[in-house]
Amino acid sequence: MDSHNAWISFWGAGHLDADTLVVSAPNRAPNGAVYVLVFDGTAWQEQDQLIVTDTAALDVNCFGQSLAISGNAVVVGAPCSRVGSRTGAGAAFVFERIGEAWTEQARLLAEDAVALQEFGVSIAIAGGVAVIGAFGDDDYTGAAYVFRRDGNSWAQDAKLVATDGAPYDFFGMGVGISSQTVAVGAPFDIHDAIIDAGSVYVFGWDGTAWTEQAKLTASDAGEGDWFGWAVSIDDETLIAGAFGDDHGGAVNAGSAYVFRGSGALWIEEANLTANDAQDYDSFGASVSIREDIAIAGAHQHDGAGQDAGAAYVFAGGPDCDGNGIVDSLDIAAGNVPDCNGNGVPDACDIDPDDPDGDGIVAPDCNANQVPDECDLTAQTSPDCDANGVPDECDLASGSSDDVNGTGVPDECECIADFTGDGIVGLDDLSILLAHYGSPSPTPSDGDIDRDGDVDLLDLAIMLANFGRACP
């Protein structure tokens, strides 16, 4: 950061996509700012600062209270902004990166903007589709607006509302998007007579319109949990924060709930809590999920000082060896080998009971606890005939012979080429016959099977290989 900006408080929002991080400082004079940082392989370097320079048409305030990045596009919310005479109607700004420079591409406003709508309080973007929360809409019933990019312009695609919405639900406080699915939190929703329990609504795109598909609630919903305050979705996995949740004797310690599903069917899979939860930690006030890695923020956790805050990382997924650690973390930490890089510990790959449930059991013919394919790749086991089976297993199973006892399948040796000319011919036969019946012969004298005699068996092997070129 520039030294003259070192005092700015980054209490707004942050979002990461690949090697680009955007963080906001909504209190930077006069309207707020967003900083773009790029990782160069060793350190994070500031690439640009995003600000609103033309405020003639908008009285921009709290710029950066929310933001999201997808590729080369950043959408920044300014929910306190005045639109015309409509105080607090809110706005959002789209910035595009071309090369290393960022420029304002579009300004997004709700088509039905009203005062205190708080449009821009939450933002999510995936590719060319953005969803923007406006919890103040319709007497705080709330709404979420979907915008779609067409070339360099953005247009409102839909206004999403809950089918059972009610005043002060605060629908739109949290939003998430992934592909053709949008999730919207309503943390003050009353359901099952539980005040401010909260809920999350799932909407799907059918190619022509967005429709509500499901309403998600916590299985252990309680009063004032505020489930849905923060929402994130990735493909068929969704996480919702409930930072007012009480558990383990801690008041407002907070929690987060993970769901898996699609369309109208979603199943609660896990309830995530901090292992050092304290009163008023607000765990779950911010959440994010990508594949099977979830992060929950607890901005009032006192671990490193009063309200210093903390972030907790959780991993989900299979634990095929039952050691209590998700396989992906076991592998990443080096606790278990994954020689073929398929994301499954080797011990589970070769287990005939198929504990990872992928329907595939990797062969381990030599019982060394390493899949055969890895033995061959590492060349710890030879495969001279390139049939995908270690030579020792070919020999043990009888699929290859080793008449000379060298540990190498006969098809990979020229076992009767005594002259070393690359072919089993008359010269080799002559050598064998010259030593036929002689005492203590060597393999080069014709004792092909190395039994101490040049006999009929050696002659039979010779004749079986006669005329054969060496491999």
C-alpha cells in the first residue's frame, strides 16, 4: 500500500479469485475505495485502486461495503448511495481489467429503485451474471436483482423475491451464485413460529426465467439465529452463516450450515462451529465455499485481542481410511501417500472393500501397499514386456515363464543365445550339444535352466527358441 494510505481501515469486504485479491476501504474519503492486489508468485503487489470519480449523477456513499470478483470483472456495492432524491437507494459499479488497468464499465441501479432500498448490500458474480441484494426493498421484505452482461453493457435480468416474503425479513442480506443457481438469505425470516430464525432461498435459471426452487432452514433453528446472514454457493454445495446461533453455552457464538443438492432437493450435511467458540464471536457473519473447502469468519472473536476476529477453515469430503481427517487434507499434509494423484490415499485405492466408493480397486499384485501403476511409474518394479503388470507378478501368476531363474520373464531375454549375436541359431545349438551331459556346465555352456546339467530340458528350450531374434 502507498504509505499515505496506511491509516485506512479495511473493514469492508474482500474477495479472491485465482491470483487476484480485492479488498475494500469504505471509509476512505470521500466515497470509499477498493484495492486490487495481484500475487506475483512470491508476494502480493498492489495493481490498482478502484474509486468512483464521476459522482454528478449519484451521491456515492459506502463504496466497497460489498464486492465480488470473477476473472477480470469486479462488482462493487455502495448501498448507502443516493439515487436522485432517493436516499439510501444504493448502487453497484462494475470495473473491468484490460491488461493491468482497471476502468469503470457500468453502473448498476435497480429499475424500481426506492429510498432506503440498500441495493448493493451484498454482491455475487459468476462469469457474466451478477446478483445484488437489496434488503430494504418493500418495507425490508427485501429483494435480489440479477444482472446479465451483454458485451460491454449490463442489464437487469430479473428481480427475485421470496414467495412467502414478509416485512423485515431482510431478504437479500446475503447472496451467492454458481452457474445457473442463485441463493439469497433472509436472516430475519420467521418460520415455524421462530422469530428471526432466518432462511435461504434457492432460485434456478431454466433458460428463460429465474424461479424459486427451494427454501432452506437450519435443522436446529433457534430464535435470533439469523441463518442466511451470509451465503455462498459452489455448484451443488451451499453454505449459510447463522452468526446469532447459541451453542455449547456460548451466546451468539455463531455457526454455519452446509447443504448439498440441486433444484428443489437440498440436504443439510453439516453444522460447522468453532472449536474455541466464545460469546458474541459472530462466527458465520461471513462465509465462503469452494469445492469441499469452507471458510467462516468470526469478526468479534477475541483470540488475538478484543474483537480481533478470526477465520476458520473447514474441509469436507471422504475419509476413506476412517482416521478422522478428510482424505484431501491427509494427502496435502503428507500424512498418507497418493502416488497416482487421484485424490485417494493409496491404502484405499488397493483395498478390495473399495472404502472410497469409486467402484475401482487398484491392483497391488506384489502386496507392497503401493498400486502397481505407481510401482511401474517409479520403476521400483520392472515391466519388461510393457503389459502393465510388474514382472514379479507375471512370474508369480504363471502368465510368464522364467526357466533360467533370473527373475526376468523369458519373453524379455534371449535365454538360448550363447554367442550373443542376437539370434538363437546353429552356433548356439552346437555349443549346447558340445556340452551335452558334461559336468558342472555354466549357462553359457548350454545349461539354460541352471539345474547343473545340460540335458533334454535344455535342448527342448533351445529348440523352442530356435530361430528367434532376441528382444
